Amino acid sequence: MKIIFLLLLGVYFLDAQIVVVTNKNSQLNSIPKEIVQYIYLAKTDKVENIKVKPIVSDDKNLHGGFCNTILCKSESQYNSYWARLVFTGRKPIAKRFGWNEIVKKLQELNTIAYIEKKDLREEWKIIYEEN
Amino acid sequence: MKIKKLLCKIIFLLLTSSAYSSEFEIKTFGTLSTVYNDNSNYIYRKDIFQKDGSSDDLSYKTDTLIGLQTTLKINEKFSLLLQGIVNNDYNDEVKAKIDWGYLKYDSGENIIVKVGRIRTPYYKNSDNLNVGYSNLMIRESIEVYGQVPFSSYNGIEVIYSNIIDKYFYTFQANYGKEELTVPIHSINQKANVEIDNLYAMNLTFGTTALQARFTYLNADITASSASLEQLFGGLRASGLNELADRYEFKDKKSEYMGVGLFLDYNNILFSTEYGRRRISSFFANIHGYYATLGYSFDKFIPFVTYAKSKMDVPTYDANTGVAALDALLRAQNLAQSSKTVGIKYYINENFDLKFQYEHVVPKGDFGSYHLSTLQKPQELNVFSFALDFIF
């Protein structure tokens, strides 16, 4: 029983490939991993002179996976990092959005969000995908 | 005073011109902690501003504090920020104080300008020293973080940051002044300290995983009190001008230089900083470093730290021929080393729990950051627990 559970868990994580997307009509086409990290760690909000708006998901599994695979940080490290930004007056706390709000936000050009690849829609395009 | 008046005028103009577009936010942070030091001959404390701490008993005063941060967003570019804390002060009383507060201009194009009361950028965690949730350890290594006894100043800060290829850099320049009271508990005195012409530069560069940091500060500092005036006045009256010139802390050019290296990559955490204080007065020159290594097992982050501080010239064998001056010089000995092992447990987005054990070895007679009347140093074993929160 335990083995079946672990296998199912493994299949779930294999399937849950996280990608970074934007609106299909955006001028953004591809972003290097380092720049995705800089955007989500508030070190820049521009890519090739285009101002981008990063969206943070309120889905804990998705967010944890994004922190681990793309930001290369544990969720606790990510939260400590943001606490530092917020309580030193550098940045306001990043608001987290549910799926419907993310869909709505991605109607705006140059808004970027991380999603599970299986949830990709026609009106979006992938700008970063982990190999 | 001119800076304060100018700041008030700017704030008034901005508030009146954008009264209908402002947003207001309040956030809180804090730490509940208890500390036990097993050596009754020492009072273990967080920094030199504390009078009381643990001395073979539980102390709830060492790290416990509560803080409040308010942000008034005036418009897209201007905001007003204020942070205050309540904790145990150097008179052993629980007091509220404004830690920092400034008018911030964010160009949205790489430049940030702050005017008001600003944190002095000595160390990597200078800005967030009181926000335990954002730090790995319960308190930073005093061997580096305890070298300079003031943490904020009144003035201006300009920050420029950008990205070149896959690397980021941030350049920070500061100018201002500060006045404060520094207690010298070991000889039961207080000094009024005036800091003028404070210039600071700070460069941080690297990637999100690996960063390096360089800091340089320069200021003209004067420390005075009735007993200091009496001591150095007496030396001059006795014709000991050379001795008075050498040790009197009057308009002395003072420097601090620091370097640091920080790694935060795939669960591995490493940080190290080296700091060096140079002040040609009785407030003796010192240098020190720490190195911390941690590993993040999801919610658990165990860590180890080694830290050491050393006086450039030992003060404990001071023999100037003037007993009062010798006593003052001996009290400046802050040489020590410490080994710390601990763990941070991340509970959720609002709370964490920490435990750490620290073994402190003071070096030299009359030594250590921690209060004692002993001439010969003794070792300390210190156990600390903390619950940090942010809302």
C-alpha cells in the first residue's frame, strides 16, 4: 500500500511540471531562468526594457514547487527573504492570487505567472520552462 | 535641525498634494524569547546597550521585542515609512522608540532615494536586525555586529541597482549625522556621542544564489561625559597632553570597513562577514569575523557558526601611569570567540521557532561583550529559545 502511495505521489510530481507563462500577445518570448528569479525576488521588474508584473499563486503546492525548482529555494527561505524585503521598507508584501484571478490577470500584456504545464491555455505562451 | 525641517516641509507638501490617492498599511513583527547563561559571573546580553540579561537565570529581556511598521503610499513614486520597536533598553526599562522612518522616492527606474532616519548599512542584516523571522539565527554574531554602537542616523540614502547580463548589483551611498548616548556599564558611565560627516558606501553584487558585499563608512566622532571631561582635562592640566591627544575621543576620524560573502542555493546556506573598526581613541580598534553554515531540510534549518573578535592592540595590559585612564582602556576589551549550533523551524508564513546553543570564550583580562567584574575571563554556555512572528 505504501509503495503504491509513493508511486502515485511520484507520478503526481512528474506530471506537475511548472512553467512560466504570459499573454500570447506579449512582446516577451523567452526569459532566462536567472531573470525569472530576479523578477520573483524583486531585484528587477524589467525584461529587455519591458516592465513585467509577476503574479504569485495562493496554491501552496504550486508555489512550493515553483520555489524549489525555479527559484532554487525552499518555501521557508523564500518567506524569510520576503519578510526581509517587507520589513526593511524595500517592497510591499506580494499578494497571492487564486486560479480565477490569475486567469484574469493574464489578460493584461506582460503579466507573468507560474502554472502547471497541464493547465496551459491557448491565449497564453510559455516564456520559461525547466528542461 | 535643517534636515528635519526640510523633511517636515516635504512631507507636508506631498501629503496635501496627494491626499486623495494615498494608501496606508500597518504591519507587525516581534520575538518572544528566553535565554539562559550558565555562568553567574557574567551578564549575557544581546549588545552593549543592554544592562540586564541572563546570569545563571532565565532572561526574557535579551531578545524579546515587538515592532510596528507603517507605510503611507502617497503616490506611485513617494511613500512614507516608519518603524518602531518596544524592548528592554539600557536603563533596564521597557521603552518604545522609533527605529527608523523616512520619505522614500522610488523612480521605478533603478533609483531609490530616502530622506529621514535611516539604518546605517554596516552589515548584511543591518536593516532587519530586529526582524527575527527574516534571520536564521536568534541573534547575529556580536563579534562582527557589535563593533559599532549605533544603528541609525539622520540624513539621506541613495540606492542604484541594475542587472548586467545575469548578474545584479546594488550601490548604496549615505550621508548624515547622529547623536546618541552610549552606556559604558562596566565602569557605570554614559557617554554622549556626536557623529558628524557620516559618509558610507556599500556595494552588493552577484546572483540570487551567491552574493558579495563591500562596505566602507567614515565619520567624525566625539564622545563626551562629565567623567571623561574630568579625566582628559586633568591629563592636560598635568601636562600630559600627548596622552590626552592619543586617547581623547574628540572629533576623531573613524572608519568601518566590512566585506561579506553569502550563498543561498539549493538548500545550502552559507554566510560570512569580516568587519574592522578604526577609531584612534580610548574606544579601541577591533576586527572580527563569523562564518555560518546551514542546510534547509524543508521546514527545519540546522546551522553552525564560528565567530571571533580581536583587539588590534590588547587593552587589558594598559599601563599609562594614570589609574583612571587604565581602567577606561581595560574596559574596552571585546576580544572573544564563540561557537554556536542551532536550528530554525519554519512553522508557517507567520511564525518560526528557534533554538541555539552558544559557547563563548572571552579572551584577555576584563574581556568580553558580556558584563562582568572578573579580571580573568571565564567561559559561558548560553541556551536560547525564540518564537518569531510577522503579521
